[in-house]
Amino acid sequence: MLPRAAMTAKIFLKLITAVLFVLVVSLVVVDFMASKIAETSYVDTLSRELASKCRILALADLSPEKFRAFAQAAGGRITLIARDGRVLSDSENDPAKMENHRRRPEVEAALQGQVGTSRRSSPTMPGSQFLYIAIPQESGALRLAVPLRSVDAQVNAIRFQMLGATTLAFLPAILISAFFARYFSARLGAVIEFAHQLAQGNFSARLGGTGSGGTAAGGNEFGVLTARLNDTGEKLQEMFEQLQKEHVELERLERIRKDFVINVSHELRTPLASIQGYAETLLDGALEDPHHNTRFVNIIRQNAERLTRLTADLLTLSRVELKSQRFNFASYYVNGLLDNARDSMKPMADKQSIELRMDYADHNVEVFCDSEAMHQILTNLVDNALKYTATGGTITIGAKRLGENVEVWVGDTGVGIPAEDLPRLFERFYRVDKARSRELGGTGLGLAIVKHLTRSMGGDVRVESVLERGSTFYFTVPMHDLGLSSEEAIQPHLTAS
């Protein structure tokens, strides 16, 4: 594509050429029409003058010796014609040698009592155009012929004067046309360049010449076109950016899907292989072995329970991510929710000789949440803390008001988490210590479920940890209704203790 300056110059040249062509054609038409009008007007005037001279000559003594003198005085050639068409006298030729003039149009009209007029070449003077005027006369007709050379000279003089005046009149038109040609060529060049930019994928390009708010500057057609093209560019840019975002999101989802399939396959393979192996061992004869059969069946049961937990966690995570999880939002005293979680997890903590401490919020602090989701978040966090806290350790469950939210936390005195693992801790199937996590029966989905449930209720989650000193998981819950969707109606006055 040509550069914008070259494109503008090319358009300007075409426009000014078109304007000059129109002006030249107009000049030719004006010249032709003016010449015809001037010639007709001059001939009509001359005809009247010659007719008047003929009438004066008809009253004079037209003896042969005066013919030539009268003809010179009249500025033409005089011919006297009889009624039968014979030439009686002529100021320049011998009448005896001249042919009969009865059929000449001007003579015919004069013999009928009218003034006759005709323009033609003279047979006696080839190559010269004459204007013939004939009037009735007592003896027949008197004709005066004048050469049209003088008429042509007068017409050409008028023609040249009009051409000069018209040319001078066209000069301002040419200058104005050049100005507008330059203006339109610049605007068209800008539009073409803008279209080229769009074709190249530069949707951020914009045309100048619009007022505030994208309105057309001046309200002219180019301004309207500019505004429309800019609107088109903006819409294309928005669509392109949206497509880019969707493309990035699709790539991210595709990566997540592939990772999910790989992780699920990996998580299912170990317990399934264990179940299959021990089942085949039992079928091969170990079923009758009293020293091993019970242990093998227990291993099969443990792996089946692991598969059950993994399936349940996958279903929970899938419902939350697909927004098909039903939430029954209501107001609850946060201390009561903490007590419920403590009561559920206390037997497990007692079994491991781990102390569960409570750090309550003010007694009247409420949260607006789904109680089941809140219970699952707390139990997942406490269960995770129990796995990584040694016997005799301590787990603290607490809450406090934080602005319009309530911050809840679960802290432990366990092994802690390396700093490089913290950013990925809430990803699905991510484990800090993979071998130990599987040994303890973890699915790798607990913290991912915590993150999604917390965000579904309008809160967020974070973690702080120091190696060998323990970890603390924090999450927030709103105190008031944020307008989140609820699948079932909840009594607004319901507050569980």
C-alpha cells in the first residue's frame, strides 16, 4: 500500500484533474453557445441595416454609371433583378454574363413582395460567404450582398473577449476547487489509511476530526463518517480484546482440564492398583491364610474409603466451580459455628492427643453464610492441621470482626510450610509433601474446596506459615447479605446459636 502522503497526493491529482476537465468542457460549451448567439445577433442586426440601405437605394437613381458608386457607399454589391429573374444591373459583373436569379431564395421572397434574406457562397466569387438582402422594387427586386468576412471578424472579437472573461472567472473556481480537493483528498487519505490499519489488525487506530463524545465535528458528512468509523474501530477493538480474553481463558481451562485428568488418573491409579493387587492375592489363596487375610481386607477397605473421599471431594469441587452448589444463606452467630466444628473434630484431636483451643469473637458477632459450607471449610482446615501436627501439639480455632467482615482462622503448631509452596497451596491436587499426604489419606483437594467455598460466599482465604513453628489459615466471611444467589428461601430472622 502507498504511504499516506502519496495516497493523498494521488487522490488530490485525480480530483483536481476531474475539476479541470469539467471546467474545460464548460469553457468549450460556453464558447460554442456564445459564438452562435453573437453571430446570430450580429447577422440579424446587419440584416436590418442592409434592408434599410436597400430601401434607401430603391429611392435613388440607379443608372448604370451610379451603380458602382452606390455599391461602394453601401459597403457591398448591388444587383438589380427583373421580375423574370434576369439581372438588369450589377455593380461588379457584366449582367449579360450572369445566370437567371429567379430561383435565388432572397430574390423569390422579394418578387413576392417580402424582404428576402439568405447566406451562401457566391457562384461568381467562389470561396466567399455572403449575406444577401433583397427587397421588392418597381422593376422587380433590388439585392444587396455583403461579404461575411466582417461578420466573422466581429464574432471572433466578441468570442475572444468572452473567452478571456470566462477564463478569468474560472480562476477563483480553480483555486477554490484546489482547496476543497486538497481537503477531501486529505480526509479520504486518512480514511483509507484507517481502513488499512484495521485490515492489519490495529484496532486501536482512530481518525481525527470528531468532537467530544465521538460526535461529528461540524456536523458535516465527513465528520459523521469519521465518528462512525471510530465507533466501528472501538467495537472491533472491544470484540478483539474480548476474544483474546476468551482465548486466554480457554487455554487456561484446557490446561486445567489436562492437569485435572492427569491428577485424577494418578490419584485413582494408586488405590485401584492396591485394591486390585490385594484382591488378586486373596483370590490366589491368601483368603485362607489367617495371618494375612484380615490385614489384606483392611487395606482394601482403606483404599476404598480413600476413593470414596476423593470422589466426594471431586463432586463438591465440581459443583462449586460450575455454580451448581446450593447455598442456604442466613445469619449465624460465628461462635456457634466454631463450636460445631470443634465438636466434630474433637474425637480425632483427642485420639492424637492434640489440644483444640478456641479464640472466640464477641458473643453477638454474626456472619451471613451457608452453615454447611462454613462447617466444611472449618473441618477441612482442622483436618489438614491434624495431619501435620505432632502428638501433644495445639490447634487454635478463632474469629474476630474485621470491618464489615469476620475473619476466621485455624492455626496449628505443626511442621509449617516452605515459603515457595505457599502461592500454590490452594491449587487442586497440590501437595507440599506428596508421600506423607497420601500416607495420611489426603486427596489434595481439601484446600481447593476451602478456597472455592469461601469465595462463593463473598470472602477470601490466605495462609501464613513458618517452618517448624506451624501454619495459620485465614478466611473471611461477610457480616451482611451481599446479594449472593440462594437456591432456597431462608427466614430473615433465623440466627442459629
